[in-house]
Amino acid sequence: MTPERPELTATPRNKGVDEAVAAARRVIAALLHAGDRSAAEMSTMADRLNAVADHLEEHAPAVEERMIDMWRGEGVTRHDPVTGPENALAPPLHLHGRQDGSIEGVVVLGMPYQGPPGYVHGGVSALLLDHTLGVANHWAGPSGMTAELTLRYHRPTPLFESLTVTGRQVSVDGRKIRTVGTISAGGEVVVSAEGLFIDKQLPRPR
């Protein structure tokens, strides 16, 4: 009998929030690089963006309330910087589980994630893999916190191309969980990772 798997995609809570965050991603990408615009034009743009930020900050709940709301329930969170549709820093990467116990997702990264010219920043690759390995543990069974993450950069990771990100739990020894993952472009592995996780959970804000 196949064990019941957890959800990897959070149920949308507020379509308007997701749409607003998607718009913010467009703004972030468009601002890189807006250097050929006039100072006057960009100052006007800054005023408009600050007005939006002022409105949002004025109506935002206290930080403590927001933390409780973010961690409400036991399912997948929607605010993390990799897969979170409510986080403008997230690409976002959409992960799905496979029957063999692994997970996979496809993402295209643009200029906000650039390191070397035309390629993804190595730290961004590490962020994607750290999160994906953690989700792979959640999908497979025992999960926990990252203790070690070892990455090998096989070749530069291109921007503006479909990247396939995978993760798979390979062993559990007491509280020690070992997981592996890859980022591939054009069918070739560009980054591979091995992670050691410790079966430990921090309490959620209440």
C-alpha cells in the first residue's frame, strides 16, 4: 500500500495577494537595469513606489501577528523565498512529488538572480537546493533542519532557461537524514548537492 504523501503546494488563501506579489516581481526585474532612464523619471517612479509601500505598511498587522498567520496550520508555507507565492523574492519554484519518493520542479530565473554575466549566482543555486532538499525530506517522511550542505558546481547555470530542480532523500539513521539533489539545464546537471539534516523542528509562532 502506497503511503499517503503530504501536500507540496499550498492552497491559495488570497488571490489578490498572489497577484500583487507577482506584480512586485515584475517591478524588481524591470528595475534591473533602469540606468538609461532619466533621474527625473526615476524619482517620480520612486515616489509612486514609496506611496504603495506607505499604504501597505500603514495597513499591515504587527510583526507578531504576521508571523502567526504565516505559520498557521501544519501544511506547506506560502512565504518562503524559494517556492512562496506570497514572497516577491521567490522565483517562485513549483515543486511536485513523484511516486519514487523524489520531488522535482522547473523554474526560469531572470536578472534579479544573476551572478556572473548571463548566469545564476551560486548562492541562489544553493538556496534553491537547500530548500528543495528540505521539501524532499517532507515528501519522503522524516524531515528536519540543515546541518551540512555540500554543493558541486559542474558548469555555469544559465539565466532565462528552464532549470529542473530535483531532490531525493537517500537515508535515515536515527536523527540524521541524508538527501541529494540537482539543478539541470538542457538535460545536463549544472549543480549537484548533498545535504545532512537533523530531525529537529522549531516551534511555530502561536
